[in-house]
Amino acid sequence: MMKRFIYIFIILIAGWQWSTAQDVSKFKILNDSAYQSSNEYLSGNKYQKDAILFMDMVAGTHPYYIKAERRSEWFAKMDSLLKQCASIQLDEDFVDTLIAVLGPLHDKHTELTTEQRLQERKNTGKQEPEAAESSAAGIDCIMCQHDALYDYTIFPDMSICYLQFNQCFDIPESPFEAFLDDMFTEMEAKKIKTLVVDVQYNGGGSSRLCDELLQHLYPVENLEHYTNFMRFSNLMATYNPKIAAVKARWENDGHKDELYEMPSPKIPADYQQPAVYEGNVIFVMGPKSYSSAGILLTVARDNHIGTIVGTTSTFSPSHYGEVLPYRLPNTGVLGSISCKFFARPDAATVDDTCMEPDCVINLDDKEQAWQYIIKNYSN
């Protein structure tokens, strides 16, 4: 089996996924703010106290607020927020108020909730999933959602291989790397000229699986990937005490309002490049394509790999992630906040908030979408 291509980074702390953070007792409590000795804090109700700590933590933790002018704009919201908190009676209302203050930064990585809401979300996840539109990879509804995390179907007469990639997690009995080796071997044997990678149902997972796919589509040594930037913070230091010393050295060197660029990916010396597929590659992007699936689509776009069809993305090509969980001490409200910024490879479009497909197609009509692909990309 081909050796897996793994990006090598300096790992300072472990990343969290909000949906899988189970032990809330391990969430660090915010209790180190200079604002805790202020008159506003000492005289405030529990919601005002935690609103102050929340504002201070966000300003000092989220990569977006690394710039002084952005922090000034953020703190300008403080008076209005404290007035709202003066009349709040319920924790749920408090959470909704903080989410509203976050604005566009409220996403699947920077989030707030109560323990009750978190438990309800966990219980919902334990319920039986809704029936998929189709569990069969039949020609009658090839683009309906399949039950498997990933599967493929080859249509020799049309010279198409259709890969439905629904989640970036390995199937234990068929790891994605081995699955891809089998798929590309069969494609080569049958001389398949078009690969359709459908990620319209893919909400993310491990980006490693996306890397394993990309290495079959483009030479790894030439692949332009994301540039990752970390923001050192007091909250991060509570999870790894060594961060405090690194943060101090970084700021003493004059980098107070500057993100730390993570080391570039390195290719292992013994890495063996798989044969690169030379046929057409079509990616299908939908409103549920997110997180790691969004990274896959962005890297493909910025490296000019294939064609993207479908709908406008609901993800930002450059984005924030690598979350730190925390608890507000007076209300017990739980939160997570991003500490990294992932800049897309194409520097000219790094600030774009969405990505447009090369061709818009209606994914609500699965049969029509499939017929469009057959018409335009089959042999």
C-alpha cells in the first residue's frame, strides 16, 4: 500500500471538534481577566460579568482580532451588550445575545451553548438518522445520498467513475487510502476518462482523507496548500503551559499584533507519489459541503484541478478553526473559539467569503444533475 502523505506540523495543542467534545468538566474556566477587578465587573449581575469576560477573551484569542483596530471595534460593542445583559433572566437568552454579538464569526468552530442545549444536541445525534433519499447507487438515482461514508460506481459505457464522498472518516473494514487504491486501479484497467467526486453531502471530518484523494489527482511536490497561522493566547496557555513562554518570546520580539505562521508542510523522504490520474475530474459542491470538504474543493480550485459544478459554497475558502473550549464562570455557559486562521493557496482571493462553481447546476433535481454530467463529461 502506498505510504500515506502526512503534513508535518509543530503540534502545540490538540484540536477540538465542538460536536465531539464530550467531557465538559475539562473545559477551562475563564478567570484570568484584568477586567475582574473593574467596577463594571464587580457591580454587574452574572450575565454582565460573563459578558465582560467573554468580550475580553474573544479579543485576545480569535485570530480575526489580532489587529488593534478590529479589537477597538469589538470593544465598542461592550456598553450596548452590558445594557442588554442587565435585563436578561435566562441562560438561553444570554447565549443568544452573545451569538448575536459574534456576528459572522459564529460558525461551527466559534460557538456558544448551555449544558442543556449541548445535552439535547447529543441526544438528537443518538436518534435514528432520517432515511436517505436513496441507499442504492443505482443509475436511476446515482446522485441521491448513499448510506456509505464513501463508495464508487463505474459506468464503462460512459467512461465515468462516480465517487460519492459523504464524510471524511475511515470505514474500518475499508480505509479510504486502500479504497482509493482499488478505485484508481479499476479505473485504469477500464480506461475511465472522467472521475466525478460528489461531496454535496460531505460536512467534513479528517482532512487527511482529502489529502489521500488529492495525491491521486496532482503531484504532491507541486501542490499548493493552505498556509496556517496561529494566534497565541492566554486561553491557549491554560491548555498547554509552554504556550505562555512561547507567547512571551513572540511578543518580546515585536510580534504583538501578528499571527504566528506554522511551518510549511514537508514531504517525507520515503514518500512515493501514486500515479496521477490524467482524465477529467468533476467535483460536485452543494450547500452541505463544509469543513474538510470545503478545504478539498478550495485546494482543487486554487491548483486548477478539475471542474467544480453545483451551487455557491456555504463555506469561506479561507477560514478559522482549531478550537479551544471554555466555560464562563458565573453562568456556566460553554463556548468554543478558533485559534487558527487557514489562508487559501490563492493569495489574490484570500478574503473571498464564498466560492462559486465553474458551472451552476440544480442539485435539488438529482436526475437532471446527473444527466447534465453525462451530457457534458461522458465519453
